[in-house]
Amino acid sequence: MEYHGHVQLRDAINDFLTHCEVGKYQSRKTVENYHHYLKRFERFAKPKTDVSTISTDMMRDYRLHLHRTHIAGQGVTLGIKTQQYHLIALRALLKHLHKHDIRTLSPEKIELPKVPERQVEVLAREELSQMFDSVDVTKRNGLRNLAVLHLLFSTGLRVSELSNLNRKDVNLDSREFRVVGKGHKARIVFISETAADHVKRYLDSRSDNWIPLFASNSNRSRKDTLLGEDRRLEPQAIERIVRETATRAGIVKKVTPHTLRHTFATELLRNGADIRSVQEMLGHASITTTQIYTHLTNKRLREIHQQFHR
């Protein structure tokens, strides 16, 4: 889009979203999130607002607006982290405008709220065993669900990465494969012998030739039964498998696929892996993200020190 004269907020947002998708090749999910956050600002400031009128006073009022905004049907206001995401998206929009020499508020003028230190929930080995043992492999989907759990813990995959896996992607003999994660960043993933065995048992139990590694057995009407793309186990279904298995195992804490990813990373660090290697295995773009696990391993070092140094 060529910018001439006055630029309305709606036009600026739409151009920025297009740039994110076809200019920066950002993921569909990232573009959807930007759309959600920026459209809220558009509704607040009005679509026809000239971007040159965005000011620090408007930002102050918008931050107050975000702080008081209630989530529909939940009776609670937006969390600090969610408010921060809205402001980060707005900063990105303003940077885009400045890059095109459009007069508007400087991105640096938008201060981000301080977010409490992220709390990482991990599972103890006993809890992991409880989850694995609670899966009845004689029941429908039992072999699949157990393979899902083992592969999540063995690889530290994100739930979307696991859902997107196809049979041809995973080499169970070499026990390693390539996965493309956030920001189209590729990495090599390794599988434990135990996880590989469970995945093989699951695949051997299937009589179809569907493409997805993990398939849904839902009775809903399906279209593409030849290739099975419409049978792919979606992230929401994987989240439900993890949640229900944890409940059945008697684990009180909230357990998600990301909990297994956290546990994978924490165990690596506790057993001597260096943080750069863990960063690479998790597919983190920045080591700062990986460092959220260090406080857990530091706690373990403290316990060891107290046990052996008296």
C-alpha cells in the first residue's frame, strides 16, 4: 500500500496485517492474534481516526480501557499479560508506520505493564508414571493416547507441532526427525526408545493409510477418508487427552501439553544439559525464553547443597 496524505487507522491496520502475512511470512496464528488485538484498539479509537492523532494521552486512556475491559461471559477483566499483548501489537503497527515515514506516535512511547514472573508448572517423575499407568491400552484410543503422552514428554513438542506430524515425518528407526515450529523455524527432534515403541505399537494397530501420525476416531461425518487429512487429531483434542488423563491419574494440578514440554526441559537441565542445547531442542528463538526454567533447576541445586554440605 502506498501511503499518501492522511492515513486512517483502519487502513493502516489492514495494510500492516497484509504485510505480516505476505511480507514477513508470519504464521496464520500470529496474524490472527495481531488482528484481534489491533481491532480492539480500532474500536476504541474509531476506524477513521487519523494515525497522526495517536498520542500519549490516547495511550493512557487506552491502557485504562484495557484494564477495565471484561471478558465476555467470564465476569473477569483482561489479565496483565493479555493487556501487554495488545500493546505489543500496537507497538508493531507503529513501527511499521514509522518505517514508511508516516507521522504517528513513536513506538517507544508505549510503556508495557510489568508482568509477574512466569510460573512454570512441571510434573514429578511419580506423577508422569501415574499418568502413563492410568491409560488403559485395551480401550479404544488407548494405544494412541499413550503414544501421544510419551511423544510429548520425550520430545518437548508444542501441541500444534505434534498435531501437524505426518507418518512420513517420523523415523522410528533412527528415532529423530525434523519439525518446523514457531516462525517457520526448523529443528531436529529426538525420540526416546520408550516413546518410539509406543508410537510403533499405535501405528501397527491402525489398518488405514491416512497421512496424519495421530488420527481421530470421532464418528462425525468425514470427507477426505482416503488421505485422512480431515481425521487429523487437532490440538484441542490433544489438550483434552492430557487433561483427562491427568485427572484420571489423580493429579490435582492443571496439566496441559505444555506442562509436559516444561517437564521435558526441566529434566534436561537437572540432568546436566546446558541451556543452549535445551534452547535448540525446544525451538526457542531467544535464550531468554529458555531461562524461565533456571529457577527450577537452581532450586534443585539448593536441595543438593543442603543435603551434602553440612
